[in-house]
Amino acid sequence: MSFADLGLNPELISSIQRAEYTQPYPIQVEAIPLLLKGKDVLGLAPTGSGKTAAYILPILQQLLAKEAPNDRAIQVLVMVPTRELAVQVGEVAENFSRFLPRRIKSLAVFGGVSINPQMIKLGGTEILIATPGRLLDLIERNAVSIDRIKMLVIDEADKVLQMGFREEMDRILAQVPKKKQTVLFSATMDQEVEELIQKLLREPVKIQVAAEDFTPDLIKQSAYRVSPETKGPFLRQFIQSGDWKQILIFTSSIRTADNVVGKLSKNGIPAVAFHGDKSQGARMEALAKFKSGKIRVLVATDLAARGIDIQALPLVINYELPRSPKDYIHRIGRTGRAGMEGEAVSLITPEELHHFKVIQKKMGKWLKLIHEEDFGKITE
């Protein structure tokens, strides 16, 4: 199955090829034709499954058939829970739009930064990607109108509700028109998500990519058994052994992330931390440096597992294991995207062995542990 088989027009196919996307993910194969037909869609899919492109591509095709708006009436509203995801979705939309015959303007708006620049940029926006609080701020300032939107997307709906945005969402949903196409993506289903589905979706078509079954085939996974004392030195040795242009390292705590950055930098490996104790400006600057190649290594907590989308990220390292198998999938799903190969490496101490076995069992994939002293002997 190729993108050309999904009902996308030649302009979009050309844009996809120029953006260097190869084959569609399963969620894209199912969602794109349905959305092009105007169906409401309920998608149950984890981060890293390709869901952003699954709704952005049909949106762009529908907007491409229309003239650009001359007012502040938004055509498409995409609601997301976090600033990082807003930026990611905006980048995907821009990545495809820049190759189209008509530039379709998208804008990501979120809190933690000044609202004035966002208000200035709103003119001509067709796709607005927003966190709930900042969207309400803009509406209250009469900077934007959502009462004429043609499509509503709620991405990571479970997280939107888990983060306490129910009241804000109720206020927003009261302002959108009843007649519209609605798309809802969620990694999990609970009562609140069920209520949202019942309230918003009209005869939705349900599509699903189960998180526990989602293991990208293009990701080469390996695991090294290390001691707590040698984990840091081994990490530095491993990084210096290859020519990876970008390396994303995950830790389980903010303190460890900062410590790893300090040790790497001290040993001549430029690195920057990305976690919740950093200001929004500092996080965006760190991510920008990482994406542009100015910094080779980004050390992040699980805050970043849902917020980083780098198409050609070659290597993810689990310096510490996450709490759940689902978080492990989210982490390694940052690499091996859009048909490109990737590598995921986990450093396992004796204390983490049992937990790693649980993760592997849930994932349905077993890895042979390589002892750290054998690292230099590995020829693959």
C-alpha cells in the first residue's frame, strides 16, 4: 500500500514525496480515506503510530480545494494537551504545506509564552493548533473565532482530560458549530473519553492500533547489562563509538537528566536537558538546537516521549527504564519513523532486570542482554 492508493491528489502525493515520507503507517492507511469522505473518526492509537499525518494530510487536501480565507475565521481546529505536541503538529502541517501549490497557513498557539506575537500571526490562519487555555485566552481577546470551523480534531484526548482541561474543553466545545467533521485520537479509553465521544462524534468509524502491539519493525533494539557505577562511562563510550548525528537519551528523573548532561558536557560531548523544570522558552530552545544539529545529544524525561517528532532521529537510548511498557513504546517510537531505520538501546543494571523482562513480555519481543565488557567485541 502506498500514499497514492489512499485517495490523495497528485499535489499531496508530490508533497509527501518531497517531504521524504515513503510508505504509510497502518493508522494512515485506515484514517486517510475515511477523512477524505467526510466521516467522523475515532482513532485509538499510541504516540509514534503516525496519527498526526493521518489527519493533517486529508485536512490539507480539503483546504487546498478552497480559497484562502480573508478573515480570522478558522477552518480547522486541532486541540492538543501540551505545548510540545502543538509545536510538533504545527511542524508536520508546515512540512507538507510548503510543497503545495498554495501555502496553507497553520499556527500553533500555547501558553507559557507571550500571547501578543501569537495574536499578530493569526491573520490568514486556516489550521489552528491550540492548547485549551491559550485558545480561550485568544477567544476572550476577540483575536480568533471558532464558530465556523469545518473540522475539529482532538489529539491525545485522554491526556487532555487527564491534565484537568475538562472545564476548558466544555467552554470551547460550546462555541464550535454542531455541523462539522470531528476526529478524536486517544491512546486509552476511560469514562471521560467515552463521554466526549458520545457528545461529539456522529456515527464515527473506529480504527485502532493497539499500543501493546505497536513495535516499529524498522527499529533495531539492543540492551546492555551494566553496573550502576559504570553506566555513565559506558554511555559516553557508546556515544563516541558511532557517528549518530542526533541522540535522544531518556532518564526517569529530572535530577538524573541534569547529571547526565553535566557528565557528557564535561567529557566533550555537547548535550542539553529537556524536562519539566525548564521554562517553556528553555525547552523550545533546547529542542531547536537539537533539531538543527547544533547540539548532538538531548537528555529528556518522559515529558518528551509525546512531544518530540524528528523524522530521521537515528538513535534513542534508555539510560533508565520507564515505569511502564507503554512508556517504553512511546520512547523508542521517537526513532524508526516515516519508513526510516532507527536504533534503540537500553542500559540495564541488575536492579532493572526484572522490570525489563516485564517490558519485553508485554512487548512480545525478547532481547539478548549484551554484557558491557563485550561491547568492544560486537561486530554487528
